[in-house]
Amino acid sequence: MEERLLNMICVGCPVGCDIKVAVEDTKVLSVEGNNCPRALEFAKAEVANPTRVFATTVRVSGGKLPVCPVRSRQAVPKNRLFDISREVARLVVPAPVEVGQVILPDACGTGVDIVASRDLKTEEESA
Ligand code: SF4
């Protein structure tokens, strides 16, 4: 199997180091450009099963605002982000919305819930 060099940004902390990761198939051979050893674990996870926290907005009916920010409770497989986005885009949630309220349970079979990131009152409550 051929060795490849991948450019990544480590998200292990807010520093966001630019790292170069040498891989062979799904095996990480080396990491360069990192400021600490956590980049190796990040690179291994990123190569084997990349995940991301999903965040977007969902439409709300009868609310003070027309949309409410939502996010996944945990990181979801990166290759499912588009499917989850499509499902959330179909939803219209009635106000009021409470922070932490489940908007989409078990998003696309990932086992991860999409939840509201903030409270959103009804039009009447905010008048
Ligand atoms: S390599 Fe270390 S310092 Fe750099 S972003 Fe990753 S966790 Fe942060």
C-alpha cells in the first residue's frame, strides 16, 4: 500500500495546529507540525472514523424568531452530515423551544440526537 501525506487542522484544542499526517491505508505512520502529542490521537481518529459536531438552524413556527440554532449532542460521522442536514431542513418546530429540547432523535440512525442550542419564546410570550 502506498504512503500518502494528508494536511489537516488538529481540533484537539483552540490552537488549531496545521499538521501533516503520513498514512498508509488507514494506519497513521507519523504526524508533523503538532504542538503536543494529542494530535496523534486526533489524526488516528480522523483517518479511521472522522466525526464532527453538527450545527445549523431549524425553522420555528409561531416563535419570536423564525429559526432556532441546533446542534448534535455528540459528534456524528462526517459522512452523515449531509443526510442530517437534509432531515433538519425538513422540520418546522412549534414555539416555544427550550435549550436541550430534542429536535431530531437518533439523527439518521447515528444514535445521536439533534437538540436546541437556546430557548426561543413564542411571539406572544415575547410581546
Ligand atoms: S496539536 Fe495539540 S496544541 Fe495543536 S491543536 Fe492539537 S491539541 Fe492543540
